[in-house]
Amino acid sequence: MKDQKFEYRKEGEVTKAIEEQTSKIPSSIFLWSAIGSIGVSLTLKILKKDHLALFVGQWAAPFLLFGIYNKIVKTEGSDKDDK
């Protein structure tokens, strides 16, 4: 197998703008949003609103993924090498 060289490209202006804004949000917001969606989902399930409970319950994973993205941007943002 040949050695593969990876080219690292600089991010575009849109990506930098998004990262600049998302890095301002505390990571705990995403964790509490995920926990809150689980709680709301449980409440809806108890109230026999099964479809809505499933819908809201599925929000937990995206909130946690946004939190991971947020943490990565704060530590390894695209402009890390530009500074």
C-alpha cells in the first residue's frame, strides 16, 4: 500500500463564521437540552402521547452531537493554525 498524503485545506468564510458563533454557546446548554428532551419525552409518554413522545425523545442525540461539535470547535477550530 502506498503512503497516502492528506491535504489539509483551510475552511471557508461561512465555516469560520459558524464556528465563531457556536463557540460562544456554553457546552452545558447542549447537555441540558438533551436531558430536557428526554424528560419531556417521558412526560409525554406518561400522558399517552406516544407519537409526540417519540418525536421529542429523538432530539437528545442531535443535541449531544451539537455539543460534541461545539467542544471540538472550541478546542480545534478551523482557525487554530491561523492564530
